[in-house]
Amino acid sequence: MYINRLIDKRLHDWANAKNRKPLLLRGARQVGKSSSVRHLAENFENLVEINFEKQKAAATAFEDDLIPTEICNKLSTMYQQPIIPGKTLLFLDEIQACPNAISALRFFYEDYPQQHIIAAGSLLEFALAKISSFGVGRITNLFMYPFSFSEFMRACGYEKLDEEIKKHSPQNPIFEPFHSKIIEILRTFLLIGGMPEAVARYVETQSIYEAQNVLSDLIATLKSDFEKYREKVPLLRLNVVFDGVVNQAGQRVIYSNISKDYKIQQIKECVELLRMAGLIVPVIHTAANGIPLGAESNLKKQKLMLLDTGVYLKLSGLNLTDIVVGANLEMINKGKVAEMFAALELQKSSPANSDSLLYFWHRESNGSTAEVDFLIQQGDKIVPIEVKSGTSGKMQSLHLFLREKNIDKGIRCSLENFVHYDNIDVYPLYAISTII
């Protein structure tokens, strides 16, 4: 069962564009890249799909001169399928297993632009890191993530409620019964997360238990990929570091606390591999004295999030029943799930053609600390966002940041309805994507 995704429109627009470039679809394993391409292929007469991990012989078509017409002729003959410009969608999956195929993409743009070609790979970032100035100006990049909350609502048949969220603002609160219902849906989404297979199982069965079983299998699949990093780092070290990241998720990472058995540099190397695989999402510290936010970033200070709340909760062993029946989400703040959800929603709502970075602000002085969970850029302004998992809580750090940086407005995301307090706009946690 295919469930419509927001990226479907981007793929459709790409297919119909006159000045089309080869498309590189990037993202972690199991986020739905292949399914979305096959869905797009329904608009073509035929699909030629090559998976370089399964069909290793396909790499031979890229061994000699990288001439697109000759490559297509070879693939057409090898797999007995026509590859006709305008009628055939050529899909090169797990392309990281064939570096020559990655290099060939630029020549499709230069010499054979009439042929629709999409490439994808779950460990693509490793291969791209070895290719200097790859595809600059010759490739269209799209980044894909697990389901957003909006996509999940629509998958579950709550299109009207999803539209209601987008109609409202701090100056125009949503109807309270609608707000309460969406909070209930949010609890379910936190448990299930946005991995497409888990979402599909829930939509089909309406069973959180069934979706949890899918998550167990997905986690096993994601961890099985660690074998592919063996030449870079030992498998045991990567597993230890991954478990340590899960334990510290949502907090400022202290590498020495991840494991006492490895050196800091060894741990950082594993963290970087996990980031490149899309399994963890860093939130980077910035001094936030101006824009762009990255100009004063400090990579030594990071918070690490997992790619999905459902995966995180399954790994963390938190009591899931409390989340389902609890009056609010306060208890899950021990695992920083509310902040993790916010980070992932901000990432998913950013432009799909760039790998958007997330930032936070932290200050320590005179024995006191202050931290703002997220900073975003709106036009030429910095907007601070503080996340609360309940319906109350002080905003001392947020007000301190506004005063210190001379900024007019801040945003608080919580389980409250939309509301406005002086220079603070309150957005329900489920509506954080509408800020961008």
C-alpha cells in the first residue's frame, strides 16, 4: 500500500520540468525513497529499476566510457527492457555501490538531458564524500525523511484537521475540541513515528502494537547496515556508540559519557558515520549574534537526535503505556521526545533541496545556565524557539535571549493552544512546522 507523501509533488514537478537535471534522492534507509520513485513511475510507460547492491552485474555498464546513450543501450540489453527518453524512468537505486554510476550522472545532464533518471542510496553520503565537487550545477538534490506529522495525519484520514492547523495562528486559536483531538493523534505519532512501513501497518490495522512490531524489525535492519561500515570502524564500537547516543539523545552530547572504553576521537568518528547514514540528526550550538546562524556555530557543542521518535522510544525502553493514557506528555520529557519531535519537524519542513542544519543557543556564566532549544532564520531575523512538553513552564532562557540579542519576538511550542503573550507567540507542539 502506497501512502501519498509531500515529496510526491516535488518529484512530479521535476518530471515535468523542461530544464530537468538528473535527480539524486538522498536520505536514510527505509524512509520511502524507492517507493516514492515507483509511485512516480506510474506516470511513465515503463520503469527500469537497477539496484546496484542486488544486481551487481549492472555496474559493468559503467566500467568504460561514461556515455549516457551507450549506458542506456547496455542496461536495456542486459535487462531486456526498453529505455526510451520521455517514456522510460531510469531508476538507479543504492547507487553508492557503483561510484562510476554516480560520476555518470553529470554526463546525463550534459549529453542526454531528455532521459529521465533518478538515483538514490541509503549510504550515499559516504560515496559522495569521496567525489570532489560532485555534480555542482548538474544534479538536482532532494532530501527525504520519515513521515512528518502532517503526512501522518493525512495518512490516517485527518485531512480536514491538518488543514485546520494551517489556518490558525497565535492571534487565532484553533477550536478547543479540535486541539484536544490533535494532541491525541500526536501521542500516537510519537509512539509510531514516521518510518513508512510502521505508518502503513498502523493505517492498515489501527494497532499501535502491530506498528511497534514493525519498528523492531526496522531497527534490526538499520543495525544490520553497521556491517557495511566495518572497513571504517569496528562493528562493536559502532554499536556501543549508537547505544550511547540513544541514552544521551536530546541532551548536549558528552562524548566521554558515551563510552569509557574508547578515545574521544574514536567516538566522534562513529558519531559522524551515524550522521552520514542519516540515523542521527545534530543540533549545533551557535552564538547567534547575526545571520547566517552557521557563521558562529560551534561543532564542539551539539545535541544529537535520532531520525525518528518511534525508533527512539522503541530503543529507549520508556513506558509507552504512560504516553498513550497520560493527561499530558510531561513524563516523556525525560527522554526529550518533545524536543526531538520538534527538531525532526523543523528538519522536514525545511526546503527539500538542501540538507538543513539545526541550531540551538546555550550560555554558561556565573554559575547559571541558559539555553534556547532552537533558532531559525526568518528573512533577516533570528527567531528563538523554546519547546515544552506540557502546558506550562517558565521561559527565563527565552526572555534572557531576547534581551541579550535585542530581538523582538520569541516562540514557545507546548501542548497549549495557539496564544500570544506580549512578545511571545505560542504554537501547539503539533504546529511547529507551520512556523517555517
